[in-house]
Amino acid sequence: MQMQQPFTGIVQSISGAKAIVVPDQHPEIVTREFIVPYYWRKEMGNIQPGEKVLCVLDDDMHGYVLMRCDGEWDYTLRNTLTIEQAVTMNDTLSVASDATFSASLTATGTVQGGSVILQSHTHNSSAPGTPTSPPIV
């Protein structure tokens, strides 16, 4: 499959994975639906009608949106993200909502809930086998 020369245009409408684009060089032409890759759709790349995009056609006249011309993306994933392999993070993970784990959680650093540090907190007990106090900070 051969690709034609890329061109810029304005998104006229977008629905799901498809967009209608008006080419800058030929504003009298309205394209048929172009495929919008998942990373540029509303939920993720936030392409909206009225925005300039870079497109390409193949020999069969199927169109593809390659990118936003402003290069902007706010790094927000707006849908559920499923990762099926291991993930390594080299910086802080911030979670703004509840977290649920359906498997074990292993930590090699400090585990802290509120002001209680898991590894170094203590409890008082009146005798072995009796209920303990809340954690002593």
C-alpha cells in the first residue's frame, strides 16, 4: 500500500474512531471518514472539531489522521487503562481515588497509613493473647 503526500486540514466532525476533515489546500472538499488512532480520540488525545490535523491518504483513498498540528496533549488518559504485563515506575505514583488490589502487595520501603508507619509502630497489650490497643504513633 502506497501513501500519498501528507496534508493538513481542519476536523469538521468526529465520531468514535472516525473524523471528517476539510483539507486546507482544498476547502471545497469534505473528506469521507478518516481513521483516528486511539491515542488521538476524544477520550485520550482530545481532538475536537475545528482543530488542525495532519492527514494522509493511501492509494485506495482511505484516510488517516496522523497527528494534531499543535502537538498538544495533556498526558491524560480519560478511560480505564488495562495493563497485561509488569509495569516499572521510577518516580512517585499519586492516586486521587480509592485503590483496589486483587493480589498481594509487596513493599520494600516505608508503608505508612496516616501517621502510622507499619514497620515501626507498636501496640499495648495487658497480657499475651489479649486484645491490643490502637497503634501507638
